[in-house]
Amino acid sequence: MNSKMTERKIYLNNNVKTLIRIAKTYSVDGKMSLSDFKEFAEEEDIIEQKFYAHFNQACYLGYLKKVGKEVQFIKDYD
């Protein structure tokens, strides 16, 4: 198998990057409330289904994590 196939780069949507950046910038000790997180996302025009689609993708890829009513910043994108 070609090594280039196994090292596939994941391209992040700009909205996913924005959500990661919000969590990184505004979290305290890597955490922030989900309601505050949503408000910052709304300021960037990431709302409703768009918010959840991109937030879930960021969580699935391991950048963010939802714990109860909090969002945790796990890692930055390169």
C-alpha cells in the first residue's frame, strides 16, 4: 500500500477552525460553558444546524470535547 494513502491529510472547514480558535482563545483552563461558546460562534455567523455540524466534526476529530454543559479545548489544528 502506498504510504501517501495512509498519511491522508484532513482538511478542516473554516467554520471548524473558527470553533477551535474560539475554544482556544476564550476557554479558562481549557474549558468554557457551552452557552458562552455558542454566543461566540453566533458572532462568527455559525448558528443552528451549521453550529452543530461543525462542532460535532471538531469533537469527532479530537480538537474539542463536550462534557456536560462545557466545551473542552483538546488540541489546536496545525
